Amino acid sequence: MTISTKAVWTDFGGVLTPPVGETFAAFCAKTGLPPDPLLTAVAAVTARYDTDDFMLPLDTPLITEDEWLRQIAAELAAQGIEAPVISFADAWFDGRRTNVEWLAHLRRVRERGLFVGMLSNMPPAWEEHWRRMVPPQGVFDDVVNSAQVGCRKPDPEIYELAARRAGVPAEECVLIDDLAKNCDGARAAGWQAILFADAAGAIEQLDLLLDQSSSKVASP
């Protein structure tokens, strides 16, 4: 059975931006922090919040960016590494490129009359940065940001909220995300999902899904 698709929700980091691994490498190069000790420090801080998801403390949020950085600096100091005084948001977004191919396709999808939204786990301090990279006007009908709504992918609550915001049943929503666990969470909530590897592949998969949906609607 072909399911109608009426709402397209895209992730931000790793989809509308380069892969997170690429951004992390650039962050380490800019700050001079060695990757492995930094990851060890972040993991130690993350474990204090009963999770192994590095971003969960920041993007729900359970902690401010400044306090998070202080705790990481203390962990690095215990390893004999002095952390520079930085704004994580500024350093993370500095020089980060927008995936213009995917952004252009989202515009085309919206021109077809579909609802297009952004569904992202993101810390509060990133708000002005992502809006500078991807101004939402004329692209997104709505934005569901974990820091603003108090829940996050892959928890079912955020998918239920996004479907309500789009005004369609869960099965008529599709998520495009670079993390398998978020796609799995979407499917568990009754959504369709496309695991993003690159713009060309995601465009092909999404267009096929939308063309199938259009054919179903056009059938007598």
C-alpha cells in the first residue's frame, strides 16, 4: 500500500550542514584541542546526566553551554590539557557550510504544495547561528527545536508534536535525518523516514516517495 506524504521534515546538523564528523574535525583544528582527549572529556561530562548521547545535556537543555564548557575544561585539565576560553556555538559554526543542494530541493518540495519543516535537536545558544546559515522564511512552514519544546529525537513526543504542527497524521510525515536512531524513532512513531547520506541520494529517495504519493492521489 502506498502512503500519501504531505509533510516533509528535515534535520539540520549533518543534513543542511556538512557531516558532524567533518565539523568536529574543523572545531578541533580551530581550537587546537586534540580530538581523543576532547571526546574523553565530553563523554565524562555526558555520563553525569545518565546518557551516552553527547548533545542531550545541551539540547533539551539540562545545562547551559557555559556550564557545560566549564565541566569539559575541568576534565581536560585533569588530563593536563588547558582548554581555550571559547564560545562553543561560535567555534562550532565558524566556517560551517550550508548544504545548498538540499536546501534548494526543500524549496522545490514546498513549491509543490507540501508542508516543509525543520525538526532538530539543538542547544539554545545555536538559534541565531542556524538562522544565519539557513534563514527559515520561505523555506520552512514550521521549526520544531528540542531546546524550545523540551523533548528531542528519537523520543516519540517530538514526532507527535511535529505531526500536530503540520496538521497531518503521523503516517503522512517523512523525516530526513543523518542518524539511524532518529529515523528509527520516526518509524516507531508511525512516520516514514529517509536516512541521509548525501543530498543526491536523499533527493532521489524523497522524489520517489513523493511521486508515488502523487500517483496514489491522482488514481481514480
